[in-house]
Amino acid sequence: MRTSDENGADTARNAGSASNTGMRGTTSGGFAGTRSATQPTPLIDLADVHLTLESGAGQVNILRGIDLRVEAGERVAVVGPSGSGKSTMMMVVAGLERATSGRVGVAGRELTGMSEDALARFRRDTVGIVFQSFHLIPTMTAIENVAIPLELAGQRDAFDRARAQLEAVGLGHRVKHYPGQLSGGEQQRVALARAFAPEPALLLADEPTGNLDGRTGEAVVELLFDLSARRGTTLLLITHDDGLAARCDRIVRIGDGRVLVETPALPETAAAGG
């Protein structure tokens, strides 16, 4: 079994910072020749992505040919029943799971052939992740948790920036508190501050309100949409909540490892989300 410190450390390493998305065919590590040079590369570009895992009962097909494009600055909700593959797809986008086949393009990079070290740098420089279970390091204060991805990126002002991020989520008075001294809503706000601190191009949120009560979850949602809108961060939101999904620009429904349908959110509903 992994300890909570190990899980938290892994999450911190995977928290991203700002990165230029670049153009396909003009960025090192990109994938040239598949799109006109005048057409911008989508921030997320999945093509016929499959993921098959081995089990005692044989092969299990988790993803069965996922196709998905998400443009820079879009807010996209991914919904579907438990076991549909939506969280696994998010892990593939983050480079935390390797696709068995297909193309996984994120921010102008093709992830499929990248080494583990290269994927870690990619996450550090491009992706912020917010999980349902917070994944804070229990032996570190709030400000230390938020500063970790900044320190890993070599930012000399990591603690100043971490303090500013905690103030932005309303926790400037809690910087020296440990996770065990914070409520669930406060812990998730620390996790949001950590994810946004490096100014990532892409934020992945997997059921970010799943462990919170309704009122606390709504406050966290407001912060999530406000921060992503103000910073122009692309948001991929995994949720069971159709009401929360409707606040995004687009809704993607997944079932049995496939994209079933994509629909735009109602304009007035999406606008209300920030």
C-alpha cells in the first residue's frame, strides 16, 4: 500500500506550470504533417485512443477508441457512469497512464513515446491536477504544499507565489496550518491553489467536489471556474453532476470506454459559470 505522503508527493510532482501550446510541426516533440500550418493545434487531441490492461481474468478494455479535441481556453465536462473510462481518459491526458494505441496530443506534444522523466517534466510545465481526495502532504503546511510544484520548477519566489495563491482562494490566514487542521473545503482550496500556482495551460479536475457537502462544494466550484476564466486556463472536468457539467462550454458523454455524444452547454448556463 502507498502512504498518503507518497500519494501526495506524486500529486505534487504532477502539478504543472505555464507552457506555450505551440503549433503542430513547429514545436519539438510535436506531430507534424497532419494539419495545416495556419490552423492552431488543439490543446488536447486524442485520436482512436485505446487502453487495455491485463487482469487475472484476461484483458480488460478500458478505453475503446476515444476521439476528443479540446481547444485552448475551453471548459469541457466529461460525464458518464462509474466505470465508463472518464477518469482513465484523464489519466492518459495527464501522462499518468500510457495508451495502448492511438495518438495522445497535449499542448503540441505527442505523449505516447515520451519517457517517464519527459512525462514528469511535461506535467510540471503544462498540467495542474485536482483530485477528489485532495492528496495534500499531511506533514507539510498549506503554504509548503502549494510551494512544492513551484520549487520543483526552480522558482526562487516559490513561497511568495504560494502565499499569493492561498490568498486568492481565501486562505491567507491558514498558510501555516497542516491539512489535518483544515476542513475538507479548505483542503480542496489548498489543492486548487497548488494546481493553479504554476499557471498551467491545462487544469484536470476529477470529481473535485465529490468529498464535500453541497454548500462547500459550490464554493469550491465557484473558485474553480473563476480562476480558470480569469487565467484563460483550459479545463477538463470529470463529474457525475449534470448541473456542474452544464456550467462548462461543452459536455462530452462517455460510456463503455467510448465517446457517445458531445453537446454544447446552454449559452446562458455556461455564461453563469464564469
